[in-house]
Amino acid sequence: MTTLAADSSRPSAPVIRRAQDGVAAGLCVDRVVADGEFLALSGWAIGGQDLTFTVASGDGVSMLPSLTFFPRDDVAAGYGIPDNLVKGFLATWRNRPRGDMQVRLNLGAGEPLGIDLRVPEQSRAAEVAQFLTEKLSLARFLFEGLINSPAAISLLVNHLDEPPAGFNRARGHIETARGIEGVGGLVVGWTVGEPDVSFRLVDDQGAVVSLSGAARWTRNDIVEAMSRDFGDYAFNAGFLHGWRGPLRFGGSVRVIASTDDASYALAEIKWSPAPLDPVSFARWVFEFPTPREKFAERLTKHDGAIINALIERKIARRAKTPPTIQEYGRQAERPKCAVVVPLHGRHDFMLNQLLAFSDDADFVAGAELIYVIDDHRLVSPLAVDAPMFAASFGVPFRTVWGGENRGFAGATNLGVANSCAPFVLLLNSDVIPLASGWLERMRSVLVAHPEIGLLGARLHHPNGAIQHDGMGFQWEPTWQAYLNKHPGAGLPGSPSREKFVKRQAVTAACVLIRRDVYDAVGGLDEKFLIGDFEDSDLCLKVREKGLEIACLPLPVTLIHLERQSFSAIGTSSFRDYVARYNAWRHQARWGAAIAKLSGVDKERATSK
Amino acid sequence: MKVIVIAHAHPDFSVGGAEIAAYNLFRAIKARPGHGEAIFLARTELASQSHGSIMMRRPGEFLWRQDIGDWFRLRTQNPMSVMGVFREFLKTEQPDVIFLHHYVNIGVEVLREIKVTLPDCLLVVTLHEYVAICNRNGQMVKNKTKKLCYRESLEDCSNCFPERTPQDFWLRKHYIQKNFEYADAFVAPSEFLRRRYIEWGIPAEHITVIENGQPSSLMPKAGPPSRQLRTRFGFFGQITEYKGVEILLQAIHVISNEIRAKAVFEIHGANLESQGQWFQELIDTLRKPLIVEGCLRWVGPYEPTELAQRMSKVDWVIVPSIWWENSPMVIQEAFVNGKPVICAGIGGMAEKVRDGVDGLHFEVRNPLDLAETIVRAASEPGLCQKLKANIRAPLSLEQCADSYLALVA
């Protein structure tokens, strides 16, 4: 066996076994390159069945490389044997084995050929560079092996050419690469190619992602332009891929196409900044029309975590200054129940609410009414109107302004944090009572039934039909998530009853909770995008504490105008994606619990 | 008993039917011997008076500078004045009864303010037009298409005003009705209007019909039949696109020359010049050839005091309005002056004029039908005298006041 110097550019002399008619078997390792965790051997073999690589200094463990073979016509010519008898090989490890190595070519019945290699700890940079550039045609294999060696990848990519004029197996382009430093980003473009062409994104730092996991969709412009050359392959060309590694503005990202024997850089773009605000970011990324049925998968693989990170980032950066609180009218000294109403988009609902509260003596005397301003545009109008509203209607209230839009959950939490009553009613601004006494009646239920954690109320549409009478969870296959359903909505509803009815969940549009329970579960989850699902999330958290959820089937008392305040937010398509994002997030947290809850309910139903 | 009559305008500055009715009621109660005190409070927009203030106009009469800030919910522009000077005014005057003739230009909040400040004071609200029901100037005529509207609904109203959602209309209705709950009773000058408000939601037992009173002294004695060359038809009122003057002019055009030669039409009215350009041009095109021909006299505006004189010269009064009307004053005035009325057969007009008894109906907005009705009126011997004989004296101011006071007795 032959041993070579570690830093030799040709680590082994060929080991040849001759037969009478020429060469019967041969083995040579002509390169050994180590770079950090990356190790590559290249060489050639004649004859034999398989190659093994054993770490000599360990326990003799075989280390499986990623192994690829390619022609070595030069070797065949040198020995005067047919091309097909010689196999070039490239073995790479992304987490290299340490220690010297024995390479063997097994020859079946015969004695194997073997070479002992001393593996360098770190090859010289020039040597690595030379190795990589010699092996450009094998770049697709090196990408896999070098995934933990960004410097080497970077070097490799920098040596890749644009495709030559005659190359017609693939096309591609990157249209946008935007991200947030420290969070991640998104790369969007298109690729078209034969099925055995693989595509990767590589940035200038050497980070690689394979586009085999990209979210894809069919772009009509690409179909039109490319189907002449690529036929059916022009479909599903659009891609979107999340980028979770570090990114650097001014740095670039490339899309690489690799065939068996060549890799080319198809396009390059510089990173640019994406919106830091989670809603603005979502507005941007939800524009890319990936298939709706795969939206949950897309969020899991690509942009869901980024949106979540941006929401957390925003909450973490909230101003620490205390909210601005204004008192209007003489506040109740020992309020029985806080009523927390977030205001967004418009505040004229207050006119109807306050007018309705004004002739409810219990409400005026015992409620701690808090309007949470959750909209910069409403700060000034409220400052003008609030004193007049309080004087006109004789209903005392407070306004709380946290200095920024926090969404329904954040605004509600802020309002609750600034209340002092032992009970809290969460109330939407577009819920208008038609009669008096309902709040006291709801409160008396919670007082009498400590086993109930959350008490909702039957809500009605303006025409008297049911709008909400408790919620149930329903599996939605196209969303791959449980959604909140309102059973009986739009119908006249069963006759109202004195007693509450147990439900899986209730809406937060009008829900009563004890303050200590609210605090124990941490209030509403503020990390849903814009807002949605906070109510069922709250219900599930309260259930986790072993408490029940119930709904009071009031006669037509509370009118819910529903979703009026959302009209300002944007297109229905964006709203749809926001709902899907929130459903995805809700599902990740509660999917198992809901499945169990539904199972429990099934048992109950069958045991009756 | 102390009574305050509140109106949305003072007849010193404005001559609409509602403010005149309110003022007449005030005067009739005031003139009643041994009745007690009566006060008149009228909203004004006089620039010489400061915003929100209440100032004496003359003993027993006050002006309140006030306006509407939000025509959608009919909210006052100056709520601090409602809670300030108006509340003080109520506390100072301590009336037993308030007759509120219209909340427009004041704000629907005054109903609640009155009852919260003076819980024992009886509040009677007189409804004029359909303002609480209809966001389109209370006319119940569809926006843009101008079709007659038969009922309000959240969806229909939103269709008229697409910038407002059905939920917005629910909020409007809720806000107005909630304030209406503070009234002890409502008065409707016509049964038609009463029905519309019942359909809208006011309980039937809360609305009484009391027609606006008319000065009874004007009722002329029946003179000898006139010996005229031509039958005279008169239009009296504002010339706006809702009063139907263009329908009348179109009707005249389709009447044959032979009949036209036996008739003359007089238009007594103001404000054409403040209408839209298209309407002015339409009227101008229609009237020119008729004036030249001599069958049309374009008389123009008149003072209220001139009305009886002008009306006395005609044989028939025509009321061709293209909207429902409530209780048009011109019909009462025609009857006071003993003139049968030809009117569109809808709404308050159809109620006040009995077809074939003291007047004739024609199909609303139909010039041909109006033309045929005019031809009949001009050519059927004895018809005018017969209808004239059936005219009942309109409710007098004193009778009207009796009815109002009976509500609160």
C-alpha cells in the first residue's frame, strides 16, 4: 500500500493489478481536499464492484460519502483500454470524518485494491480553489456536500459561468429578493427546465437552498413565452422560497441550474429590504399567488415563520411609555364589571352604544367602560367628541391610547390592563344593545357558576336572525385547519332561554370573563396577524385551565353589525390570506387539542 | 298649563308650511283665554346671533341659533348648546308641555334632552315629511332614478346611497328611533304619513293625525258664478323638480288647440332660478311656445298675503307633485278659498283631495292623464260648481289647537 504526503496535490500513485491482456483493476485518488467540515476525494477506478471508505484511526467505521461517478477518458487513453472501463469518482462529506482513511476497491473474489490516505486537517485555500474549479461540471454534487462550507460554495459559484449560447435545457430568473436582516427573507422568480435539471438558490456568502422545496405556481406570462421551447415544462414555473439564513443588503443571490455534467448561474439579484411591519410584509408576500390549497404548506416551509418573527419583533419593540388615559364623566368608584371596547377605523358606533347604555341604570352605575383607541386617525376625533359624548349621554367612560395600532387583541389587553373591576366584558364597538339589564344578567351567571370560565351571549343580525350563538370547530380540508363555525347563524334560532348553554367556544365580540381567569391565561394572544382566532384561542386556553365555555341565549338584545370596522383594511383577497395565516398558526397550536375536544364531544353524543 | 312650541324655523324669516303651522299653533294657544303661558322657540341661522345662543325675538318668542351637524343621523351641530343654553332655557321656563314641530336643523337629540331635563314635561312631536325614515331629504323618492319609494329597508336604502352600508342605515335608524323613544306622542298631519311612520316602527297608538290649521276668516262667501272667457287653472308653490310643473307644462302641450283656446294656466311660484341648469332649460323650452300662444301666464313669486287674492281669480288649483307630499298647505289654502283641486293621486295629496268629490286625481307623473283630467275639468258643465259645493272647511287654527291640547289634557 502506498502512503502519500498529506499536502500533496496528488495524494496517491495509481495502484494497478495487471492481467495478461492488460489492466484488470486499478485505483487512484488524485485529490484530497479538506475545508472545515467538508472533505472531498476524487480519483478513478478500473474494474471492481464498489468503493469503501474507512476511517483508519477510529474503530474502522465505514463513512458513507455522497458518491458520484463520471467518465475519465484521459485515464482510459493512458492505459489503452476502452473508456467505459474507467470510472472517475468524487466522494464528498458535508460532516467530514476525522482521521486518516483507507479507500478500497472491492474486486469480488480477488484481493481488493487499497490506498491509505493521510487526510489533511485543512487544505490550502489555493488547493481548494483549484479542486473546485476543476470539478465545476460536478457542481451539483458539490452543492450537497458543501452545504456546511459556505466559503467553498461561494468560491464554486463564483466560478460558474452563465449558460453558453447552445444551452437550452433550462431558463430562470429572480425577480425579487427582499428580506430583513436577522429575520429572513423571500426570493421570488421563475425557472423552467427539463425534469432532471435541478435548481438552487445560492447567495454570495455561500448559503444554498434547493428549489425542489419551493412554493410554485403557474405564471401565464412564462407559459406564453416559454412553452414554444419547453412545452409542458413551462407550467408551474413561478417560485417563491423563504430564506432563513443570514442575509446582507448589497449581497446577492443567484439561481443555479445543474445538469448531470454542468452547472450554470442563470440569474442574480441583490438583496433589498422587505417591510419590517408584519402586516406590510404580509401584504407584499400574500400577493404571490401560490395555490390556496398549498398555502399552509407554504407558510410552514417559507414565510410563516418570518411573519411570526416580525410580529414578535414588533411587540418587543413597543414603546414602553404608559398609555394616554382620559376620563370622561364621573367614574364608578367600585365598578362591578369592566367593559372594554377597542376602536379602529371609525368611532361613530359609540353614538349608538352610548345612547343605548344611557338608559341602562345598572350599566351607568356599575360598568367601567373603557374605549381603547387603536388607530392613529381616531386620536384627534376622540379628543374632540369624547367630552361631548360623555356629557350628552351621561355615561362615564375612559379612553386609553397606547400610542400605536395593536390590533384587536393588543388593544383589548391594553384596555383590560387599565381596568380594575373583578369581571371584564370584551365588547366589539359594533355590538349595540337594544334593551337594558343584559350585562348584569350575564354577570350573575358567572357569579353563580364558578365552573364557567367564559360566558358569551347570543348576538343577532339587524334583521333578528342569529349572528352568534356559540362557536364550534370544524375541520376545513382545503385549509388543513380547524375553523371557527357559527352554528345556526342566519337562522331565527331556538327560543331564548333563561339558562346558559355549554359550547365549544364563543366569540370575543361580546364575552364575559373573570379578571383573575383572564390574567391567568395571559389575556388574548396578540400574535395573530391583524386579528382573528384570538377568541377561540382564549377559549382553548380557558379550557386548558379546566373551566367551561358557555353562551347565554338572550332574546334579541344585542345586535352585532359584524366586521364593519374591518372594511378599511383592504381587499378581500388579502383578508382571505390573513385568515389562512391565522388558521395555520391556530392549527399549529391547537390542532391536537381541538381534535381531542371533538372526539370527547362525539363520545358524549353517542352515549346519550 | 305652560306650553312651549319649538319649531325648526321662525315665520319671520322662513315661510315653509311646517314653521307656519307651528307658529299658528303657538298663537292659537296663546290667544286662548285663561289658558296659561305659551312660548315659541324657533331655530334660526341668523348670522347676527352667536352660535348656540338663545335670544328673545319679542316677548314670548325666542330664536335659537342651531343647525344640523350630521344629516345622516340627524345629529345636532352644536351638542354643547343643547346641553347648555337649551337645558337652561328648559329649566328656567319649566313648561308642562312641549310641542316640537320638527327637529330638522336642530338635531334629534333634543327629544332626549327635553325628557332627561324635564321628566314630567309631556313631549309631543309633530312629524313633517319622512326625514327620519329617508336619508334622501325625507322624500321617499329613490336617489338618482327618482322613482317613488314605497318602503325603507336597510338594503334598499344602501342601494340608494351605495357609499353607506346597510349596517350604516341600521345605525341611523337605531339612533333616531332611540331618541324618538323619549317622545310621549307623535302627531302626523296626514294619515298617509302616519302609516309610513307606523311601518317604520312607531307604535300605531303613539301617532295621532291632526291636520295643520288654517285661518278660518279667509273662507269666502260663495259668490255668483263667474262669466269668464276661459277656464282658469292655477299652480301655486315652489318651482322645484319635485313639484311637477314640468308635468303640467307637458300636459298643456298635449291638450288640443281647441280646448287650449278655452283655458288659461297660471304659474305662481318662486325659486326656478335656484334649480339645476337642466331643469331651468326644460321649463324654459316647455313654457315659451305656450306663453306666446297665450294659454300660459308665468306670474312668478308672490307674498303669502297675496295668495288669497291671486287664488280667488282661478277656477281650479293644480297640485302635480311627483313625490308623496305630506299635507301640502296649498291644498288647504285652495279649500279655504273654495277652489277644487286637481292633484296627483298619491300620498298626502290623494288623502286630502277626494277624487270626484272636492277635486280630481290624475296618475302621478303622467302628463297625458293630467291633460285628460284638465280637459274634463274645462269642458264638463257644472263639474267645477259641483266639486266646489262639496269642499269642507279645513280645520281652523282654533280647532287644530284644541286637538293638540286634547292630546295632553
